[in-house]
Amino acid sequence: MSAAVTTAREVTEAVNASVATGRSRDRGLASLLFLGALWFSLFFGVMVLVVLILDTVITGAPRFDGALITDYSSRVHPESTGFRAGILGSLWLMLFTALFAVPLGIAAALYLEEFSDSNRWWNRLIELNLQNLAAVPAIVYGLLAVAVMAAMGFQRTGIVLGGAIALALLILPVIIITTREAVRAVPQEIRQGSLALGATVWQTTWRQTLPSAVPGIATGTILGLSRAIGEAAPLIIVGLATGVRFDPEGLFSEITALPMQIFSLTSQSKEEFQVAASAAIVVLLVMILGLNALAIFIRNKFQRSW
């Protein structure tokens, strides 16, 4: 008995000694330098972002008025130019982008995660392409949207439909990937319990798996839309105008978007246009932060711990 106690004590001392040795190594000069470099990189990146935001807010502060939102753009009176058409155009684009991308993305993710056979070569090819499409530059989706519009027989691409197709193609891989992760996080016991009670795979997916994954799906979808609302490159390729002075009236109405107007004004030499562009950037930041806050609220409100 004493020999066993002695052996256990020696093992404990050896473990403690190894832990102490590991801690001493973690506190070595190289580790401290690497940790310091990481913290400095984080601090430098955050400070640069804060300085840029503060500079933009200060520059655009003289234009924080009602005309910024209620008036249309004006080249004649740059001191009172507004972004009504761009704000409404961005909202219309987000609405139809969500209508195009969200149902298709969720359906594709459910098929790949719940119904597809991973041993089939075409399913593996789809999954490989999804990972690659998530890293494709945004301007490529604008070219693809132009090709889709031409195949559909449209002569004009600078309309709500063209911009919505471009942005929907842009965020579709993100929605599919995030939806698959949300569905994958649902415990298998829920599926097995439903199947054991006689439900089919479709009934289990529709009534059990999908409702349980809604918080993660909603969060990923809103974050994808918040990325799309700030994109200008695919909209430039699609051909959205910058000087639109009327509200959108339908899916085939010519529109502009807030990033497009910002891009146009930043290339102007007059100081009034630069101030207006800074104010518009702040408006766009508020819209993006609002979407991100909504995503965080949904995640914290409806997230379940299994």
C-alpha cells in the first residue's frame, strides 16, 4: 500500500514538474516577444480603424442634416446634395437580394447537409466549388450578373433586378456555408428521436432541424446582407447610375445605390462633395452596424445550448 502511495506521489510530482517546465517555457523571451507582436498588431489595426472613422465623422459633421437623407443628389448645389435615391436604392437592393439569395441558399444547404450523398462525385464537386466561390472577388459576380441578364434578354442592366442578382450571387456561398454550419450544430439526437417516432427525413428536417437552426441561419444571412450593402464593385459592372434623381418604383426601375454615390463623390475635386461623401459614409456605416447589431441580437436571443 505504501509503495502504491509513493508511486502515485512520484507521478504527481513528475506531472507538476512538467507543467512548471511548460509554464517556464511559455514565459520565455521568444514567447513574450511573439505575444507582444500579436497585441501590437491588434492594437495598431484597431487604432487605424478608429482614426479613420473619427476622421470621416469629423469631416462629414457639417452635413449631418435632414437634407442629407431627404434630398436628391445635385451637381449645381454641392453644399446641399442629398442621398435619398441612394438610400432607397440600397434598401430595394437588400430586399430583393434577400428574396433571391436566402431561400435558394437555405434550400441548397439543407440538401447538401441532410439529403445528399457525400460519396457522389457531383456533390463533392459542389462542396469544393462552394469553398472556392466564397473567396472570389466581388467584381466577378458583377460580370456573372451581366451574363445572366443578357441570357434573360434584358438590354438594360442598371436596374433593381440586375443589382439584386449580382449581390445575391455574391452572398449566396456565404449563406450556404453558414446555414450548413448552423444545421450541423443541431444534435443528432433530435433527428434520431423524430425518425424513431415515424417521421420521414423531410418531416424531420422541416419541423425539427430547420427550426432549431434558425438563429444561426438568421445571423449568417444578416451578416451576408451587411456585406452586400457596402459593395460597389459588382454594381459598377452591372451599370448602376450615380445621378438618379427619383425613387425606385419596381423591380425593373433604374436605381442607384449609396456605395455608388460615395464612389462618385470621392472622385470630385470640390470640398463640398468630399464633405458630403464623408457624411454618406457615416450613413452607410450606421446601416451596416444596424444590421450587425440585429444579427447579434438574434443570436443572443434565440441561441440554444444543447
